Amino acid sequence: MHMNHYLAVDIGASSGRVIWGTLREGALRLQEIHRFGNGFHEKDGKFCWDIEYLFGQILTGLQMAKTLGVDECTLGIDTWAVDYVLLNRKGERIGEVFAYRDPRTNGAPERLHRHLSFQEVYEKTGIQQLSFNTLYQLFVHDREELEAAKHILLVPDYLHYRLCGVLASEATNASTTQMLNWQTQDYDSDLLALLGLQRSQFPDLVRPGVRLGAVLGELVREHGLPRCEVISAATHDTASAVLGVPAQGTSWGYLSSGTWSLIGVEREHPLTSRLAMERNYTNEWGAFGTYRFLKNMMGMWLIQQVRKEADDAYSFAELAEMAAAAEPFRSLIPCNDSRFMNPPKMTEAIRGFCRESGQPVPATAGELARCIFDSMALSYDVYVRELQEVTGERLKQLHVVGGGANNGFLCQLSADVLGMAIYAGPTEATVLGNLAVQMIADGAIRDIQEARDLIRRSFPVRAYAPRPMDSGLLAELRAKYRSLG
Ligand code: ADP
Ligand code: LRH
């Protein structure tokens, strides 16, 4: 008899949710139990996550599940990648949890690669260079704190530890540290030595689907929680999102669209060719022996910041509508430029770039949104073509999942610019991937393909066929986007 009460905790950089999944009449049903905001804040000049708040939100969600009638369930957690928590000998947290956008890692890759070249690190790990990867964060982390750290846990591993007292390093997320060796399938000893760290500071790797343990009795009693068994999901949110892509057959790519845009393909083996390295493609580990060959692109972070700076005066749906009504391709920004990584004011950073590059300066919220979405569509175009060149595989369609799948304007624009069919949805693919691992662990479904078939049957997917674009205009836009740097 299967449990049939599966709870997913999915925490992205901009929001988190606790969702209850059940299998009924051959379909998967979701009930949102709790949703909460997330974001980093500045504390004593450092950008940090509020980890205690996030843990509290998980407890609140579990309490609410109990109120709604869930007495017994399994639970999986996924969050954004790379960030970590240090624990002392007593198992207590040391210091704050740095957010990956903290500028402390500016220049860190260059300094680290004086000791070991990027090529050597890439041959070992197959992971793209992002200045905020855990490898670089640990390289610049305070030495004394690192020496005092008995355990180094990524964020979901820490949340598991708080919930059920178990120390484990979940593999999909651990791969984003840029410290796992894909050939030995463990933390790489040269990289640990370079950082002055011991293998024992990282728990043993566990794969998605492993049963970690029951939620601690004291938490259950004190907070009135259901009896929950924690299953290790694919704890990297992008790993869960890609599991949740409702694709069939071959020749499909995905765009996981949230705070980041992750464009790539699923593979059975890493691709660490010279070209893949030069173009900075990553091979993040997926569930059930898969790899995600992808690249990070600046995503909805741009519009999130612009919206926040306008005091949340407009919803995301309104901003998309306002963009649709604004003049097209008036000004473009190089979305992936580091100036947009964490500027003091995004709106000013965008306007400043337009001014410096002699383009009209977007004034209204609609003009800013249009500039962002036009630029994102052109960035997708560059990278989908590059992805096909690096893999030598032609894509027939792109599946957009995550919150960005709700942005019909950007989906249609991207289909037009790419000249490729786009299938948008489900929005909650990450939650679905998280639940899929629990259902596979429970024996309720067999494998990834069955999970994807179930998701396709259970949730609507919206198709955007490409509309013909004037080829002269498209060539001009591509050239202009390339010239921005
Ligand atoms: P993350 O997991 O990184 O926090 P999500 O996958 O939750 O991100 O996606 C959040 C983003 O989805 C928002 O920043 C917004 O840009 C987009 N979004 C959500 N709902 C809508 C909507 N109704 N219309 C347009 N965009 C939307
Ligand atoms: C998306 C994501 C992405 C990482 C970034 C830190 O939420 O996990 O895959 O590169 O956040």
C-alpha cells in the first residue's frame, strides 16, 4: 500500500511553497498548503539568507498540512543551489548563510585558478564557472570559521538535518559545488586540498530517493506536525524542475524559468569537450543517472528587481501586459553582463547601460519590462543556437517550466525569435519533480518517463507556435544584441 500523501517543500530565491500531492484516478493532484516570500538581505555589509525564517516556514507548512488532514506523509525538500551552512562540533550553525550574490567572490575564480587551472577543474567536475560556485565561496570564506566547521552542508542538507537529525550530502545539489569529480563520483581530493578542507567535513553523498529518516519526535510534538518521513528529493531545484518537464521522445530542450533562466538538455553522460568548456557549459548531476547540460542565464531576477524598486506597484502579469503594449526592440541590454548580477538599483543599471550605449532610455515600467523581455528572448536565441552547436544535436522544441511559464508574452516572443515551438508549463515543475522522486521511492510509479507521462496527463501545457518574423529585422536584432558585449 502506497503512502499517497506526498509533501514537497520547494524554496527558490524569490519564494517558497509547501505543496501536497496525491495520486487519484491515474492523475496527480496538487494542493498548495503554504506559500511564502524569500530573498536575501544585507546584514553588516554581507548579503545573507534568513535560514531560521525558512525553517520556520517549513514547520508552518507542515502544521497546516496536519490541519488539512495529513496525518502521515513523505516529505521532500529542494532549494536553490551552491549556498551552504557551517556546523560546529555541537551541531550548531556557525555564522550567517551567505547568499550567492554577495560580491565577496568577485575575482575569486581568477585567484583560485592560479593554483589549479580552470581546465583542470573542468576536466574533474564538468561544471561551468560561475563566480559564486561553492568552490569559490569556500576559497574566500573566513579560515577560522572553516577550521571550526565540523560539517559543511548545502542549504537543503541543513534543512534535512534540522528536521530529522540526519547528515547527508545530496548528490544533485552537491554537484553544483564544483567540487565533485564526475569520474570518481565523490568530492575531489585535489580540490579539497586546495581549499584546506577534509573529506570528513562533507557528509556521504546520497542519491535522490533515499529515505533519510522521520521528522524528529520533539518537532512533531512541539509544533503539532504530521508523522513525516523525509525522502531525499533531487534537492537542487533545477534538478527537480527538469525531472518535472512533461516531455516525450527526444530532441527537446528545457528552459527552467525563475530567478534564473537555465537552458539545456538532459543527457546520460557528461559532455566535457573543449568546446563545452570554452563556452562554459555545465554538467550538473540529475536524478537517476541523468546529467543536465546547461548554462545559467540571467532570468526573472531582472524584472523582480525592477518590480521591487517600483514598490511592487504592478504584478508580474501586469508587467508582461505593459511590455506587450510598449514599442518593441527599442533598447536592449546584455542580460548576462555582471553589472546586472546585484547592482544597488537594477532600474538605474538598465537605464545607465541604455544611456551609455546610445539607446533610448526606458522611462516607464512598461518600457523597462519590454527592454528586459526583448533582451531575454534574444539571449535565449543566442544560447539555444550555441547549445545545438556544442551538443551537435538539433532541438525541435523547448519546454518552459517554472514561474516564467506564466509569462505568455515572453513565451510567444521567444518562440518567434527562436523560430521554435515552445511548450509552456507546468509552472510548478520543480514541485512535481520533487514529488516524482518520492513517488518513485514509494513504488507508486516506476521511473522518470512514467513521472513525465503522469505530469503531462495531469497538467495543461500551453503551446506557442513561432510566428514568422521579418528575416532582415531578425538579423539586425541578432547583430545588435551580439554587439552589446
Ligand atoms: P524561483 O523559484 O527562482 O523563486 P519561480 O519559478 O517561482 O522562481 O518564478 C518566479 C517568477 O515567475 C517571477 O519572478 C515572475 O517573473 C514569473 N511569474 C510568476 N507568475 C507570473 C505571471 N502571472 N505572469 C508573468 N510572470 C509570472
Ligand atoms: C535556480 C538555481 C540555479 C543555480 C542558482 C544558484 O534556482 O538553483 O540552478 O545556478 O539557483
